[in-house]
Amino acid sequence: MGQGTWKMGERAERRSDEIAALRAGVDLGMTLIDTELPRVLWRRFLSDLSG
């Protein structure tokens, strides 16, 4: 099971909620993240998730 990222990274005011959603999915055991994000935004998310 996995989660998608479509429309994530488009609005700065949603950033913390989007990161929390990705973390929650991983915590629940999701092993697939569909990276619909442009590469630059996805790298920012990965940086935030690890930090």
C-alpha cells in the first residue's frame, strides 16, 4: 500500500500538514510514495522528512 503526492508542494501554507501526512503514512507501514512532485520539490520534502 502506498500514498500519492499529487498537488503536494504547491502551497507553502500546507507544507507542514503535507509532511505530517507523509510521515503518518510511513509510520503506518506504507512503503510506496508516488512522487508526482517535480524533482526539486521532492528533494525539499525528503530533506524535511529526514530533519
